[in-house]
Amino acid sequence: NILKKVEIKYQNWKKIISHVKKKSKKIDIICCVYETESLNFCIKNNIRNFKIHSSDVGNIDFLKEVGKNATRIDLSIGGCTKKEIYKAITILKKYKKCKIWLMYGIQLFPTDPKKVNLSLAKRIAKKFKLRLGYQDHSNFDYNGYALPAAAIGNGIDIIEKHVTDENKKNRIDGESAIEIKNFKSFV
């Protein structure tokens, strides 16, 4: 019920996609897909860049379906075992037209800075010769600036940052998102 309240309907997504494409040809739209319905919607709307949530890293059939249709996959690996990650990468690497980025992030909202350990993700990315991103779920205080900066200093290529209109503890991702008014100073 909570997610239904914040869910954006497909007809509104079409408007958003159209608006973004009109504004810039340089913006890559990357959609987080969780099941075949959302994947097919993206394909119909000429979106070929996908994020696969770490909860789907073990969903072999879905990985294959996304891999067949993707030009880029951001593969979330937070909370996954090495074995799960290796298997998913092996499957996705079979699709030669598809670039794979590993997206590392701690699945705590907000993330405790003491639990961030980029070395494992860096070793996996190096082993498979993949680019590495950091999914920042840190608090909207000093850590929300420091942890992404530290990740960049450690050779991370991309930062995923959650943005909200207002930080409230009772909202989805509110504790781990930066307010729009602070985003410019974050960048």
C-alpha cells in the first residue's frame, strides 16, 4: 500500500520519457526493472539501459531476458554473495552488445559509514574488467556528501544519489536522500 501511493503510472512515465528525450539527446535514461512487464514497457519506449536490483541477481531467467535487450546494465550487488555476483556477471557477459556496470551499495537506509567497504566491489570489478559505481544511501547530513566523495577518490566511476523534495523520516528513502535544494552544492 505504501508503494502504491508513490507509484508512477505508465502513462505518466511516457510523458516523463518524452520530456527527457526532447530536452537532451545526451541524457541516458536508465530504468530499474523488476519484472517482465516493466522491461517490456521500456523496450516499447526505446529504452535499453537498465538497472537490475540486487534482489534479482539470482533471477537467472530475468537476467537473460534483460541481457538480450540491453545496451547497458547497472547490476546492483549490495547484499549479494560473491558466488551470486560471479554467476550473474557470467550470464550477462554472454550478451556482447551489453555493457555492464557493477553498482555497489550497502542496503541500509541510511548507510552507516563504518559499514561501507568498497574493496570487495573493487576486487570483483577488477577481476571482470567492469566499471564500478556506488549507490549512496547515506544520511542527508555530512555523510551524504563525504561518502560519495570518498567513493570517487577510490576510483568509482558513477554515483547513484537518491533525491527528494523533502527529508522526512516517514517517507520512502527520505532518510537516505538529499533534498533538491541541496543537490547543486552536492554536485
